Amino acid sequence: MQAELIDIRNHLIQHAPFDDMPEELVNQLTESIEISYVRAGTQITETGQISTRMYYVRSGAVEIFRRSGELYNRIGEGEIFGQFGLLMRGQVRFPARALEDSLLYSIPAETFHNLFENDENFADFVEIEDRSRLRSAVSRREKSNALMTSRVSRLISRKTVSAPTTVRLQEAARIMTDQGVSALLLMDEECGDKCESDRLTGIITDKDLRTRAVTEALPSETPISEIMTEGLITIRASSYVFEAMLTMLHNNVHHLPVIDGEEVRGVIALADIVRYESQSSLYLVSNIFHQQHVKGLKKISNDVRDSFVRMVNEDANSHMIGSAMAGIGRSFTQRLLELGEEKLGPPPVPYCFMALGSMARDEQLVVTDQDNAMILDDSFVPEEHDAYFLELAKFVSDGLAECGYTYCTGDIMATNPKWRQPLKVWRSYFTDWIENPKAEALLNSNIFFDLDGIYGRTEFAEELKSLVADKASKSQLFLTLMARNALNRTPPLGFFRTFVLEEDGKHQKTFNLKRRGTAPLSDLIRIHALACASQAQNSFERLKSISKTKLIMDDDLSNLRDALEFISIVRIRHQALTLEAGGEPDNNVRPEDLSPFERSHLKDAFQVVSNAQKFLRFRYNSQATRHV
Amino acid sequence: MSDIPSVPDDIKSLPWPEQFQTLAKHAKAPVLKAFYEAGCVAPDTPICEVPMVALDFETTGLESEAHSIVSIGLVPFTLDAISLSQAKHWIVRPKLPLHQMSVTFHGITHADIEKAPDLSQILEEVFASLNGRIPVVHFRHIERPFLDVALQYRLNEGIRFPLVDTMAIEAHLHPDRQPSFFKRMIGEKPVSIRLSDSRTRYGLPHYAAHNALIDAIATAELLQAQIQHHFSLQTPIGDLWL
């Protein structure tokens, strides 16, 4: 290639699939280009013509049509068309017409086939289109993170060490020391006809021995069943390591028994995972529980952002990051509640502290405010008990604010008496929202449909979840109004696949990845999940439960999942980059701050959101309440 | 250079195809003979059928008698396609001592120039791309006079050929480039017919680099755009060449 053609080469290598192409191939490609200027309206290729070239849009815009004449796609700067005809070594499949005056680089069939043979990336790229392209972008990212590619079974290095639940404390300690394990599984030996996984009853760990047995000076003859942990949280051997990490984070446990069908395969410990993720956010979580004062919590809250940036740099996916951040936020809340109870004494009646919104969905990031509420036992008497709960709610809310979780501007916090109510009141709230729905009121109560009990009597929250699942799926009007609200926020994609920009607070032309991307997506996923009576809260989990019904086609579900993952990860990366540059992270992105790869896939992802909104509108025959 | 025989006026007034035939007989240098023998298309040939070559020189200054060629970029093309596989670029050693050059060249270092060949060493290669094609330039007062002088100097013979000037086309399209006094008062700017400004009017992209080859490509693209916007594919080449 002539060195003087570098300008042309440099344009190519800013765009997929040429961005990863070996230099030699790009040079050959550049040399083979023929440039043509076409005026708007010019027919570039026609159906039935023999395909001889692939085209690259250097400037301008091109429309691609189906044979039926229906518009199939619009293609802008840095994008390619005409590859399908070449792949089939045949006729033009999708005729193309210039939408604007355009400068096209055309690539002869010979060069195309040479690239196809010699560059796997290129071959992948041209073989798949649009949304499937988005999918491979997402999976390519994920492949680079060991946590997401390794299975839990790989972490098991030894045979299961177990003992009958009937052993005594001293015997258990001896087995653990002899075998050199930090956790011992306890099996119920009385029902020998059951399979191994069903006989697994409890676990005892080093820490349990220290905190429960030694500090309380229990006699060595104490039956182990008196101090073991029951109601075990387990993980399947085929799960990915990151799922194990999420499970530990979510439940704040450091050991997970591994189950393989009917067999117990062993135990994995926090330390096993930390080997995979050296500076785990799990450390931060355990550190939170060691703090004795709000001051200490505030101090370590500075590490949250570091932990976030680290996960981003280690190519974690958005589900991992969202769950890890939610896990950390949940731990701060839980520790504050423990500290609050130490200070104020035990609660006068049982209660459940409930997280709402992104924390409940396990989709929290670094810029977040606190959304929470309290469900009190029905024996609650305001005059006698409310002073205590108000005090506790204030303690937690102020503590969270100290730790960087700003007060909720909509006052959706347990400090608000309206959101500090007995279970029966909460039941009537939800029943009213669902059975007598009003669009405006639902706009404000939307956040309550992502809920999770995080402390105390979490079964109260579970009860509300099943009430919602049960009633929501039966109220067509509720779903219709929710759908209408979900259509208020549209993706920032103009008619001609250009980004629609808004002026942000700093007077820059940006688009908001949350308001115009992840929020409308999680809104519409929530509605489908509610319609299928799913109790899942996380958007990815909701998609899984939707897929068990036939409400949405599998392909569309995968598209939604990929779009959510991609928009989320771009948003996350944007925040991480801002943090690394010492700035204050937000959700407003300027298109020029994105790589051409991100820009192109974001357009694909926004297109998915837009199509999904169309489907929602069609399904519930609803128009947006108001466009914002 | 008074010993260089000048071309008689009666030959100069011949139409280009006939003029090429006559000059072919008179030319002594083999490269020039071959150039003229390759011929020139008839003036009534539709532009869409004319093989062309976009040509750009970088020079040490604007006067052909006083300054020298530093680099040559060219790309053969038609209205359909500009073929980068045939794009060529050479750096040549100017006749002037290097220290006298006040001009800065984009991307060309003194070291490049010192090891560059003299134009005479690459003439055959250059003409291989020119023969049988109508040159297209942006601003006709550089490439043709500089090549003419350079050949007189080296071959003792000058060169004559028709060319298409994309700048002249822009000048023709914007006869009132300078706004009136009143329009200037209200802020109207003169229309620029420089290469990059002209390209912008057709939505052609901006090229960051400047070298003879990219400018030649830019010129070829501009002509494609000009013809499609303001002329027709059937426009006779004789209406456009100068």
C-alpha cells in the first residue's frame, strides 16, 4: 500500500470489522478499494444483479431494501453493505439506494473472499447481521473474563468432607483439623434412603467454631446440630464461578456446598474465588461487617468506587457489576441496621427492611440514591412502636447518606411514615395500585414493583412479591397503564439511525444512557415479567422467567438480553472512565466519547429497545402517557 | 532554454486529437512520442466514457520557471470508480539547493528528498499512468506548466495536453464569489473554491493528511461529484477540458 493512502486506511480501522484486522490485511484491502461518489436517490445495486463487490460507506447514507421493496436497514458512515450477495457468490440479495450524497468505497469480490478466508473476525462480522452482531460483541467481551468462563466444578480440589449431624463439637473440630478444611458438611444419617444432596442438612465453618463454640465456651460434647447453620444455600457444579460469587455476595456467606444432581461434590470457599478475582468486592463486603461505627463504614465506602472500576477493568459483565454493587449497598444497609439495633435496643415488634428499585433488582451502579421502606409486623401499634422505627429508619438513612447513598429525592425511604407501615397496609397499597390503577399514581409507585427484603423478617417481602405476582398478571388495566408509562421514555435514536441528543446540565449535547436506555428496557421487562406472574426482580432473571412462557419469542428475548447488557456495560464503562479521570460519574454520554464500535452497537441495541416498545404498544394497545 | 524549438501556432490551433497525432510525429523523446501516440479522445466523447487521471504536484513554490516539483501523486479513474490499486506517489529531488527551500512539505523530510530520484529517472513510470488519459487537476496553473518546464529542462522538449480543472468548474459555478459590499456588511463570506472548501459543498469528507496522492484522490472525487450535481454523464469532454 502507498504510505500516502494512510488517511483512507485510518478511516477503515476506526470501524468494525476492520478495527481488529491485522495490518497487512488492512493494507491489502485499502489498495483494492475503488471510490465512487453517488448522489442521493441513485440506485447502487439492484436485485438480480450479480454481486461483485462489498461496499463501505465513507460518508453519507444508504438505504437497504428487502426484495419486497420494504426498507430493511439504513447504513451510515463506517458501515458496510453488499456482503450477503458475495457470501452467496450470487445475486444481490438486498438492493441498495443512496439516501444522501455518499462517498462509497467498494471492495472487489476477490479481496472480500481473501479477507473472509484469512480473518476470522471479519468472517464472523459479515456472516451475521445487526442484532446478532450485537450478540457476538457481548459474548466476545465476556469470553475475556475468567469468572464468566470457568465453572464452579473447576474450583473443587478435593473430595467432600462430611460428618453425620450426630457428631459432637469436639469430634467435628478434630475432623476439620485432620482434613485441613475450613468447612464441614453435615449429613442426616437417619434417612438413608434419600439421595446425598437431600441428606445435606447443615454446615459448620471455622468461623462458627470460633464465634459460636469457643466464645460461648460450649462443652465439647455439645451436639453439632445445635450450632450448625441450616437452610443451606448451595450452588450447582455446572454454574459459572461468577454465579457463585453473586450468590455469596447476595447472601453474605463465605462457603457454598456444590451440588451435582443428587451428589454433593464439595464446598467452595470465598478464598477459592478470590484466586480468580484477586481484589474481590467480596473483601469489601466482609470488611463492612467488621465495622463498629458509622465513621468506619463511611471510611470504607471510599473503596466502593475503586472496587467498581476494578471490576470494569477486569471485563466483568453488567450483571456481575450490578449485583456486586447492590450486594455492597445491601451490606452497608444490613450493617447499619445491626448497629442501629445495638444502639436502640431490640425492635419492639418484628420488621423487614426492604430495598426498592435498582438495589432490589441487583442492578446498582456507583451513582445511586437510597430507595427503601419498612414492613412492620401486623401487631404494630403506632403510638407505642413507631418512635423506635422512625429512629432506626433515620439512623440507617443518615448512615447511608454518609456512605455516599444520597437521600431519595422522591422521599421513598423508611423515614417517610407512608413507607413505614405494617404488612397489612402494604398489602392494601399493592392491592390498590394493581386493582384500581391510575397512570399518574403508577408513575410514582413503579419503583415498588422492584422490591427485595434485605434484613429482618424477609418473608414479609416475599409475601408482597407473591401478592404482586398473583394479582398483577390478572389485571389487564394495570398492565396497560404500566405499559403506557413505560413508553414515556424512548431510546435516543432518530429516524435515520442518528443519536438524538439533549443538552445536559453542563450544556453539552449528550444522550442519557439510563433514562433513554437501561430504564426503558427494565421498565418493559418488568411489565412482561409481571404479566407472566414472575417473582424475579433482576431484569436478566425476569427475562429467564419470561422465556418459560411463550409470551415473547426466544430470539426477541435474546435480543433484549444483549441490548440490556450492551447499554449497561457502555454506561458502566463511561462511569468507570469518568472516575478514573477524577470526575464525577453520570449517565450522560457524548457520541464522540464512544468508540465507533460502541456507537454502532449502541444503535443496534437502541433499535432493539425501540422494537420492544413497539411490541409493548401493540400488545397493550397503548400510547405513551406523556413523552419526556 | 532558447534552443528549445517552440511548437508552431498552426499545430497549436489543431483540435486535441489531431494535435496529438501531429506532435507524435515531431516528438523526439520516446516517452513523449508514446504519450502522444496513445492519443486523445475526441472532444464529443461523453465524459462517462473518458479515461482520466487525477494529478497533483507538490512544488517548492508557485512559479514553474523558478520552482521545482517535490512530489507527484496520481490516480487513474473514470466517473464510475477511482481505483486505488493504480494510485501512485513519488518524491523527486528538486533542482534547487535544499537550504533555499522555504516551503514546508507535509510529511516530506529533507532526508526523503536527499535520497529521492530525479524526475528523469521516473518519467517512464509516470507516463505509464498518463498515457491515453485526460489529466484532472484542481487549479490548472501548477501541474501542466511545471511538467512542461521540467521536461524542457530534461528532454529539451516541452509537453502539451488538455486537462480538466475542478477549480475552474467551481469558479464557473460561482461567478459571484465575492459578495457585494452590502452583503459583506451583513456578514456574508466569499465562496471559497479551494479544494477542501469545494469538497465540503458536495458532502465529501475531510482528509486530515495532505500529500500529492490524497489531493489527487480528493480531486477525482470532486470531479465525480461536480459532474453528477451540475452536468450529465453525457456531457462532452470537449465542453470541460481547457
